[in-house]
Amino acid sequence: MPLQTLVAESYKAFQYYAEEAQVVLLHPESRFRSMLVAHLLNEEPKPIFYYAMGSDDVNLAAFLDGFSHDLATQHPTFGRHLYQRWHMPKESLAELTRAFVADLAELSSEPYILILDEFDASTEADDIQVFWERVVQYLPTQCQLIINSRSIPRMPWISLIGRRQAVILKDTEIIGEDFYRLSPENPTAQLNAFGLGPGYVQKDGVSIDEWEGHLPRLLFFFVLDRPIVTRSEICNTFWPDLDSDQAVNVFHVTKRRLHKALDFDVLVHQDGYYQINPEAAVYYDVEEFVTNLVKGRQAETLNEGLPHWHAAVELYRGPFLQGHTEEWIVERRQDFQAGYLEAMTNIAKARLEEGREEQALALLLRAAGENELYEPIHREIMQLYARLGRRSEAAAHYQKLTDLLKEHGAEPSPRTHAIYEEIMS
């Protein structure tokens, strides 16, 4: 098949799979990823802004300088928020992120694409990797980010896919399983990790109960979350208030306790990065959960996707690492909770298609109990009450939602209020 045709097919797949994803990673093994980038630059009708990482991007300050300079040639006012911040002493990552996102928001009021090419050039720059992980959480709604890289960036891709923000595109297909690792032919151990719920681990079918504290177990789940991690990423996440030497010492103690609990070196260090020992076979319920979400989304009909939505709900035994309040856990928890609510909503829609309104309502009310502030579920409930001729219950539900949001310093979105007004009119 001619190369031009293959690239065209890759572009067609990009248009299809990336339609609802805000972040698209072009998988390192994609044969046509660089040609796809060239095709996007030449053919995509949306406005496109482009930056290629290079050897000068050795740290966040150098990257921000280079990125702002390049983007200013494409959009003259880019950087006006950022320059007020990143030259100031002791500027926090959160403030830099807000300023950077504010500049991104002003690139265009219409949907546009931002391409980060050769992203692997920044692989060794921890602060750049962490910065983009934060930026991705707050991207302007009109911005779609395309990342082209020779290696998988050190972001929590499983959770990004779980909340339907990202896809990993490999030529004409998206990656929906085996996101980071493949099972070895002759594994030294079988590890089963269950993160949905309180969180527990089995080795060769036996539950691990002795961890000498909760940190070794959380460290294991943290590393599972990503393709690879650095020691500094671990230390900054777990012990941000300790100085570097103290944090490193505590890390090594925690790592030794983890290896003792599992009775082998489950974390291996190679080329400056830590990862799960590739000689171990790993089952992770979170990965299976997200795999079912992806398959449900790919299904051509709601009925075809129903087995996968049901499987996702069955796997969701509770909030991610329930009972823990660490920031990274709360973030992952919200991502997987969004996937669970998506699955419940689709099952409810299937029940509606079958004419089983009461069962659909019960499913939606159960889903709302998982996150009382998630407005899309409440809108579905209000509309279903109206469909059943129970307008007073729709009004009561809206009032309950309003009171809950008020307790958190918020109010119903214009869309939710408009649905309420339509039901009441």
C-alpha cells in the first residue's frame, strides 16, 4: 500500500478517535507518527500551534523561555501572563501552571491543536514532566494537545484514559490494554493488585498483610500508576516537606520494606528510573477497569458495549485506595470515579432503550451517591423524573443539588439550570 495512503488512514483514525479526547499521545511504536504530525500541520483545518522539544530544554525555566519565544512568533501576545510569573523568585508550580494555562486560553477562542513534538527530549527533566502533568489537568476546553514522542511520557496515562481525557494512538488503532508492560513468558512471581476499594496486593495468590506501615503499599501503587518514575518524583510526592537527603533516606527505607513484604525486588532501577520488575507478571484491576471503559467507548452500539460497561461496574469495588487522602490518590480517585459514572450512565441509557425507566432511575440514583456534586448525573435524573411525569421530584432533586453545591461555595451550572427551567415550564 502506498505510503501516502497509509498516512491518510492514520490521519482518518486520528480524526475518529481523537474527536472527544483532549490529549492524544502518538505511541512511540507508531510507524507514521512523525508523518502524521506533518500531515496535521499541512491539512488540519483547525488552527495549529507547534513546538518541538530540543536539547536546550534541560529544565523548566529553559523550556518556558523557548516555548514562549516560539509561540510568540505564532501568536504575538503569548506569554503575557507567564512572563509576569516565572521570573519572580520562588514562584510555585501551581502559579506557573495557572499563568501558562491562561496564555494557552488566549491562543484562540475557537478549537485549536497544540502539538508538542519530540517530547522525549525532555525525558530527563523532572520539572518539565511534572509541569506538563499539571498543565494537562487544566487545559483550556478549546485546546487539544498532541504529543509525539519516542518514549511514553511519565504521566499517569491509565487515569487520563479512565476519565476520557486522553487516548494513545498507534497508527490506526488506540491502545486499550497492556498500557505500560507485557507479561513475561516465565514470570518469577504473579502479583495481583487491587486498587479499586481499600487497596490490597497478592503474591502468587496469597494476600500480603505485613507492610510495616502503609507507605510501602502506597509506593507500590504509585509506581504501578506510571510507565516509569524517578526517585525525585517519588520523594516530592511522598515527602515534599523533607529536604532532599532526608527524603532519599526515607525512600530507601520504604523501598526495602516493600521488597521485604513481597519477598523480592519488586522495584528495579535502570537508566535512572524505577519501574515494576519486568520479570514479574502483574494483574492490576485498575488496568482491566480502564480497558473495559475503552472497549465500551469503541463499541458501535450501546448494546454492543453493554458487557464492557457492566464489567467496569463490577470491577469498581469502591473509590481508589479508599481511606487515604494523599493528593495523588485523590486525583486518581476522581479519574476512576468519572469512568465508573460513565459506565453507570451508559447502563442506565440501555435500560431506558428497553423501556425500563424505573431501573434506569435506580442506577442513576446509585451513581449519584458515588459523587453528589457530579452534575451530569443529576441532569439525567431530573430529565428522567420529567419523562416519568414526576416533575415535583425533579424540582426536589434540583433543590437538593443546589443546597449541596451551595455548601461547597458553588451553584448549578447554566446547563443544569436550563434543564430545570425547561422541566418546570
